[in-house]
Amino acid sequence: MLEARPSELLNIDRAVERLLALASSVTEVETVALSEAVGRISAEEVLAPCDLPPFDASAMDGYAVSAAGANNTRVKRFRVVGESLAGHPATCPVTEGAAVRIFTGAVLPTDADAVLLQEDATTGRGFVSTAEPVRSGQHVRRRGHDIATGATLCAPHTKLSAYHATWLAACGIASVRVKRRVRVAVASTGDELTAPGQPLGMGQIYDSNRFALSTLLGQKACDIVDLGCLADDREAVREALANAVRHADLIVTSGGVSVGSADFVKDVIAELGEVEFWRIAMKPGKPLTVGRIDQALVIGLPGNPVSTIVTYLLFVAPAIDKTAGAKPPEPLILRARLERPVRHTLGRREYMRGDLRTSDGELLVRTTGDQSSNRLSTFANANCLVIIDENVSDMAAGETVGVIPLQDETAHLLCK
């Protein structure tokens, strides 16, 4: 059902909530090699098949000793009776007063319960001594210190990162059960669009939106069906969407959702299925449309390039996570101080492209120039979205705003 009358705008938080309620998670499951699992959604709980580490190990280079009785004299002196290297454990036990030369990661010898750091040791003529205290357990990684057999390595519905996969590999796991990929059909609309690499005709521009969507979707657990660029023709749009719902879980279009005479996407969604809501109280991206045709969720994004990207980040990305079987994460919102004033009109929440940096331990942000929704340069030079609340007007330099780091920047954002 249509959420709002044409004159009304839907609050963005409510719109995201409505969208995620409409998204249904896929149920089919498959087994994939661990090397192919990053970015996929776990279908079941994964339990540790072994202790990690699988034995008591040294955390440092030094000498494995028994702490019992070692502190009876000011200077502790041990006879070196063997050597334990990673992959080549010592075979001799460590009796009181004896020591085994040991290296990081090597098996702790039988009866040893402490490691004397080599920098705290004095060696000579088969003996090692130290004036430092020797405590049971010092510099020792106990068996199962990282994880014990049978403990949970990965919960169901987890989006597997490189860090998850590394932990699974360390436990000897070579394959995992994951949800199947989401099938996403992508189309752009507009008679003015032509493919990059082709000559431009009079009044034409290059189709960057479909490229942006395909590139961003490539970071998700989905398979992309490219519907191409659809003409500004009602029957062409109708045929493309009617065919797409036969094999797609989600259809994402750009353009054709506003009020122009050649904007047919919203009307076709209503004709073939149902429009759930249209027009959001946000900038850029107000004309965004969400609906359903049969079992496919349809998200019609605005056609201006910046609007397409912003609405993808705020709406499509979490919808795909939900459809893939994961719980969409809450956006990471940091607080930063404006370096320059910004102009803003009350009524719609605005997402400006910004440059976030640190100075003397403080987060500072500035917008990346003219914020018109056609200017992709504002993204090319941005590392965050600056949130200007719908309830405020112009903001002065020095005021505090929320910022959402763009994905590629989060790993090194605070090191700029």
C-alpha cells in the first residue's frame, strides 16, 4: 500500500524500518570452501573442533622452567637440558633446577610451567640464571587460551569477514555452510543514457549509475543480473520488471521515480504489484520508491548520480544484508566538529559528502564543495557522509555533526 499522499514525505528512519520489515531472508543453504566464504552469511553455528592453541605454548623466546622452588634464592640458576622449537618440541621433561631453551609458539615441555625471558637471563657453560622473580604461568599460552573445543566460533547469520575466516582456518576448518547469494537485478532508466566507451549523441550523458550499483553490490553476498539501460517507455519498463521478478529476490533501478512525464518506474511497480512507500524526507534522494512485485522486493532509486549512491548506502545495502540472512548493522556514526559553515533548509535530513580528519586528537569535518546531486566529484573526494538533521537550519563552523565513515575508509580513517 502507498504510505503517503503525494504532498507528504516519510521520515527516513521510519522508511528504513519499513523497508527492512518487507525484506525476507533467503532460506537456501550451500557449502563453500573457506577461501570463498568472506562476505557470505553463515547458515549455522560453527563450533571449534579443537583447542586453540592445541597445547601449552611459549608466548616468548626464552627458557622453559618449573617455577616450583625457583624463588628460594636471590639468583635463580638452571641447567639447560634441551631445546623446543615451533614444530619441533623438546622430548625431555623439565625437572626442578632444569631449563629448556624455547622459542615463541613452541610446545611447553613436560613439567614446565613458566618461561624465563631471554632478555632477563644470563647464560654460560650450559646454565642460565636470572635475578627476576619466576611465577607459574608467566609467558605461557595455555591450551585452549584462544578457544576451547566445542565453543562457538561463529554464530548463525554472521557476515563472515576475513578475520572470521582466519579464525576458522586456525581451527582447521576448510569449508562452511552459508546462505545462498541474493539475486539482484539492476537497471538504469533514461533515453539520455549511453554506455561508457560509446560516442555521446546530442543531449546524452554516460550511464554511471548502473556501474556504481554493480560495483557496490559486488561487495555484498549477491549475484547481479544486469537488465541494462531501459528506455523511457512504459512498456519497456513493464517488460523488464515483469521478467526480472521471475528470478530476482531484489530489483534495484535508478531513475524514473519522480514526477516527470517520462518517469514510469513507480507506476509500473504499482501496476504489476504494490508500492509500499514513496518520497522520503531526505536530501538527496527524496523520490525513492519501495514496492513489491510477486515475491521480489523492488527499490526504485532517484536518477541523479549522488542520489543513487546515497540511497544505495542507506536503503539498498541494509536490505541486501537482511535478504542475505544477516542482521543489518547499525551505521557507525561519529561526532565531528564542522571546519566550515554549511547551509541547510529545515524539513529534510541531508547527507552531505565530507572529508573527515583528525587534528590534535579531535575529529574535524568539512564538506566537499557544492553538494548538488549531480556532482560525483563530491564523492570522489569524500571519506564520509555528514548528517545535517532535519530539525536544524544553517550550521556554523565549530558546531558538532554526526558523520558516517564510507566503507573503504573505516580501516584507516583515524590515521589520516
